[in-house]
Amino acid sequence: MFAPLALRDAGRLESHAARVGDWCALVYYGVAVTVVAFLLWARGVREVEATTAAVFTGVLPVSAVTLSYVVLGEAVFTGAT
């Protein structure tokens, strides 16, 4: 879905500025985080009832924010600007 926009922006990319580690991270993100995570999620949803899947879908944003705070040390929005 985003391929046309990515291809448009690829023309502006200075490929010599990207290191091997950058390309490895991009491939990892594309394969492991996107494809594998989706397949595991779909497999899990198939095995449980719809109500259980709905609860976990609702918990995903909360767990993502919590884990980013705990594991990565990211700042949590406090409402103050």
C-alpha cells in the first residue's frame, strides 16, 4: 500500500549514506516485525474466541506504551505542554 510513496521518496535517498547495519535493520523490520508478527497474531486469533481476541486488541496500545517506557526509557505523554 505504501510502495508507490516509498518509491517516490527512494529517488531522494542517498544510498551511499546508508550503512550495512541500516539496511539490515530495515530488512529485519520489514520481515520480522511486520510479516512474522502479523502471522503469529493471526495464528493466535484463530485459536481463541472472538471476545478474547477483542480484549487483547484493546490492550495492545496500552502494552505498547508501557513497554516502550519500561524497556526503551521513552517519555510518556503527561498532558503538560
